[in-house]
Amino acid sequence: LIDLVVEDESAGARAKPTAMGKAVRIAVDAMGGDQGPGPVVEGALTAARDMGLAILLVGDRERIGPMVEALQPRLAPRCDVDVIHAAETIGMDEAPAEAVRRKPDASIRVAFQLAKDGRADAVVSAGHSGATLAIGRIVLGKIPGLERPGIAGFFPSLTGRTILIDIGANVDCRPVFLLQFGLMAEVLAAQVFKIERPQIGLLSIGQEDNKGNDLVLRAHDLLKAGVDGFIGNVEGRDLFSGRADVVVCDGFVGNVALKISEGLAETSELMLKRELRSDWASRLGSWLSHGAMRRFKRKVDYAEVGGAPLLGLNGVSIISHGASSPRAIKNAVKTAADMARADLPQRLTKRLAAAQTNA
Amino acid sequence: LIDLVVEDESAGARAKPTAMGKAVRIAVDAMGGDQGPGPVVEGALTAARDMGLAILLVGDRERIGPMVEALQPRLAPRCDVDVIHAAETIGMDEAPAEAVRRKPDASIRVAFQLAKDGRADAVVSAGHSGATLAIGRIVLGKIPGLERPGIAGFFPSLTGRTILIDIGANVDCRPVFLLQFGLMAEVLAAQVFKIERPQIGLLSIGQEDNKGNDLVLRAHDLLKAGVDGFIGNVEGRDLFSGRADVVVCDGFVGNVALKISEGLAETSELMLKRELRSDWASRLGSWLSHGAMRRFKRKVDYAEVGGAPLLGLNGVSIISHGASSPRAIKNAVKTAADMARADLPQRLTKRLAAAQTNA
């Protein structure tokens, strides 16, 4: 088995020494994000302060430099923050394949190169998720034995959160992809989120073994044979019930699931707000209960995790939502640091190798 | 083109005369429903009173007869309500194929036979949805030119509601199935829900034409060529945004979508209630705003439509949720009556034939 951890010796030799000594170093694509670098820089600086991380902000030095100068003294005065210049940015509306070809100096590419070179332990991007996936695969490569990297998303549940994989990296899957998603997310749940004996479910249209489409029926057998914590089929409602810690599906279904949840949450909030403004009793009532409302919103808010881990590359990376708040970025950077500290790529490689030995 | 309307001459000759003369007659499987016949009978009687319908309650006469005697004088004293005996019931945990073979006198089968014989204009069932689908296909048959019947579900949106088709009848689809779902739901939206020039979207993971899995990419071209109101791809969030009146997807994705929405709505309500009980200000606040909360709940409540139309059979039928309230059943019966009044099976047949002529 090849040792593929980011901090191998050769990488360490090239690593830039940091003021914090062994602090985990996170490369953040500061040019991603729908509202420009502002929320990304603010979130990254806050993460540096709260978790003693070193931050490499990648992007246009002319824009990011002044932001760091303005924010760092207040937010993270004693932290190790560097700006790494990247001349280009990939816009949210660019075709990934073309952007990859045409922009060798794009901020997300430079960020992944820092990880490849051992100068960063993880990458966080709030930019173009398709381009992030494509460039991550090109620059870092896949771990050995893996068919396809997958993106893990998080759903708020009654007992904490549910991990859904894949939420959009692979729209057409073969059964073995789903098996490997399950194996990888099981490791993520256990090693990064410290869940003992995670429960892994397969997303279907009924709990019975014989329910599902052709892909799910065939994947069911593979997961049953290969994944320790497999509990069988689960249904859409189980993303929120806490029945499973990890739910496996193909990237088309996962992406639809994510966007339905976001859409329903946003629409419900809008409808509820409208109703709560419609008469004086409701207005007073909602003012009195705004603390409870805020706590509720925080529980169902995706910003609590802050991003979606991209699993299966030779390195750690997190894809954040383009509209991420500073708090979402802060939490994404924290999750990325936890993944790096857990040596996740090495653990995933070992898990896949063990599964293949068993097969 | 064969005339397949339920009320054709031969059927009319066999039709049981009702006290209301030309009243629309709805056969209701009274044995469906998780809580037994009670809510179903109550909902059906209320519908009879509110909409001047004739109701045929199908099931165990020994159980349903006394319920009708007890409820009718209060709920629907001057309405035409009959009990049609059926000796058997299909349980929610039975395998559809076996139940179909083994129980020729099941209540849902007797209900469909009433429609087949022209004694009922539509069927409403809150029972086993798989068995309802299977028996509906056997007894009534598909309309000419149709590949597969589809089930249409409803999602609350900012502007009203969105129809999603298919929500579970077909877990593995070919592109032409999706085209025909779009054609059928367009007619449903226009003729039953009176939406002028309905907008039809294809559920995908991005609005661009080139986003989607293999099925969606191929279905896109068919829908673009064949469906008048086709607006291209829509995303999960658009089930609630009001961007489309109809959203088309395969039955696996649709079923997951439905159960995710139900699950998130239930979980959110539970979490919010918990928070609203956590301190006195919130408790008082939620008491003051309970009117707004109730109006909000009613807007997002699936009971407002009450059931899912099964499109593509030679007859009208609605599949209701097993946990349906009397209000849900009442609304399902109302929707079924609207579908019957609109001669939906005949209109769908004509629409499919026109699409084939164009192709």
C-alpha cells in the first residue's frame, strides 16, 4: 500500500514553516463565494483564531491583501495568515472542463497545488463546485482502488446530523460506486465526527430489501456484504429521523435531495414569516419567541457544518456553498482541519484496500 | 381512437341510478387507511355533503354499515351514500403481486370493478398504494398509446402548488415514460386545476440543458419537442418556488423527493415545537402566534389536496396517504370528482394520440 498522506517526508521538506509550528494549514480559495472574498476572508480568519490554524488565503493579492490587513488585527491578531497570489478566478457560470483547460492560474487550482506540494493540509473552496471537483481530481488524484470520489452533504436530524453521499459528483453510478461511498462515509463518521459504530443506510423507496430501482437493488447486496454498519434500505424521511448516520445514494438523487431540503426550508421560512406578520398578536408572539426561532434555525442551518467533504482524493478538501456566510466558512475550515488531523485520505485508502481483500 | 370514457353508453345502462340524478359517483375503499375505516367514512360523507356527490363505500358491511348509520344523519343527511360489501382487505404489509392473486374480493378490487362497470366515476383509496396501482392496471387497463401510468403528487409552493410526476409508480424509467408523464400532468394542471398554459419542468441538478443524468438528458430532448409548456430543467428547490406548475421525474427520484419533504416538514415542526416550549417568553409567544402557525401549517399541508392522482388508466383514481385525516379524504374525493367531471382519461388519451401524430 502506498503511503499517500499529505504530510509525507518530501512534502514536509517543502512545507513553509509557520509561526504556530505544527499548526494545521488550510488553503482557502478566497475568490470563491457569491459575494466575493469578504465573507470567506472573515470566516477563515475567525477559524484561525478559534482553532489555532494557519490559513493560506489564495486569490488576487490586490483584493485580498487589504481585507486581511483590515480584518486581521481585530479578528485574528496573533494568527498565521498568508495571502498566496493567484491571477485567475473561475466564475460560477463557467463550464468546468473549459475553465480547467483555460485557467492554469485559477485560485482553486493554486489552492489544490499547495496541498499537492505539502504546503497545505487541506483545501476549502466556496467557488464553482464542478470546477473544484475536476481540478481536485487532476491535481491531487484519486486514492488507490477508488472508482469515483464522492461529495458528502449534511442534513439536520432529530439526534444530530445525517451524512448523505453522493450529493452531486456522480450523476450516473454503478453499484460499486455506492459501496465505496458507504465505506468512505463510514470512516468519515467514525474518525472525524467521532460516531461510534456508525449506521449506514441505502436510500430507497421502502425499507424492505426488495424495494428500489435496479441500481439500488444491486448496490444493496454489495453494501450488505462489504459495509460493517449497514442497516439496509432507508427512506427519504430518514435523512432527518436519525435512523442512520450515513445515507448512500447516487449523485443525481443526492443533489435533488439536497436542493429539495434547502428549497423547502427557505420556502417554509418565508411562508411562516409572512403569516407571523399578518396580525398584531402574531407579530408580538413571534417577537417573544424569536430566541426559540433562532435556536431552531441554527439547528436546521447547513452553516453549522459549513461545507461538503470531497472524499476519495489524495488530500483533504471541502466544497462550501457559494452563498456561505463567514460562520459557514469558519465551520468548513474547522471540519477540513479535523479531516486533516484524522489523516483521512490514508484511512480511506486502507479501508478500501481492506474491503477489496475481503471481496 | 377508441372512446374510453367511464360514462359511455353501455356503462350508463348498467349504472345504478342515484337520488341525485347526475351526481358524480365516487367509489371509496373504506378499508384502506392506517386507522381503519373511521376517518375514511367521515371524510367521504363530508365530501358528499359539500359537493353533492354520490358515495359508494366499499368494504366490510358489518364494520362500515354502523359507522355510516351513526355519522350520516349528522354529516350528510340528505346525501346518496351506499355501502358495497367486499369480503377481503389488503393489508399495508402484503406484497402487491400476491395480494392481487390471492384476494379477488379485496375492497380496492371491488372499488375498481365498480368503476369498470360504470357504477362509479372514480375510485379513491387510502390503502396499499402498490396494490392499488397493480389492481387499477389490471381492472381498468391503460389508456391507448401509454407506456406506463404515473402517480402525480403535490408540493406546496409560494404561488400555490407544484405537481410532481412520477412519485413512485415506476422506479426505472425510459425517456418516453417521462415525456408521457409530462403530457398527462399538463392536461391535469390545465383541465382539473384550471391553470392556464401550465409550465412543465424536468427535474435535474441544474437549469442548463446539459445538466442531468443519462435518463434526464435523453428525456429533455423528448419533452422539448413534445410538450407545449416545457420550460427546461428545474432543480429540487423549484418544487416550492412556483417556477413550474408541473415537474417531471422518474418514480424513484419522485418518491425520495416526496418522503424527504414529508420528513423535513415533520422534523422541523417537532424541533420548532421543542424550542417554543423551552422558556416562558417562547411559550407565550407561540400561544399568541398560534393562528399564524395554523395558517402556515395549512398552506404546507398535503391534506389540502388529499391524494395523488393515478394518471393513465381507463378511469379516474386517487391514491391517498394511509394516515389520511377526514379532511384529506374529503379533498381527495373532491379532486377525484373534478377529474371525473373533466373526462380526464379521454383527454389524456387524445393528448397522447396527438403527440404521437406529431412525432
